[in-house]
Amino acid sequence: MEPESPTTRKSSVRGTAALIIAVVVIVGMAIVFRLLFLIILGIGVIVAVILSLWHRFRPLKEENVDNKHPLGLG
């Protein structure tokens, strides 16, 4: 058997390091996107609750609607 040349071993280390970096980046992005999704979901729930409470305590009345037939169909 011939001993490995330095260039072969160097490319193997470089490939392993690239694989490790790629895995770390993918895992990091998954964590960041999951946190971002949870933050956006939380904001959406808060807005939905606020709008629900707003319309429960201040319901829309028919006399408050100016143009009841905007397309002229009624």
C-alpha cells in the first residue's frame, strides 16, 4: 500500500469540515425558523383576540354602514 499523499488527506479533512458546517447551518436555520414561526403565530393569536374583543364590545350596526349595496345589485 502506498502512503496517502498530503493533498488527499487535506481534501478529506476539508470535506468533513464542510459537512459539519453544513449540518450546523441547517440545524441553526431550523431553530431560527421555528422560533420565528412561533413569534408570528403568537402575534396572530394576540391580534385575533383583540379583534374578537373589539367586535364583541363594539358590534357593527346597520346604521353605521354607509353604502349597503356597493355594486348596485340590491
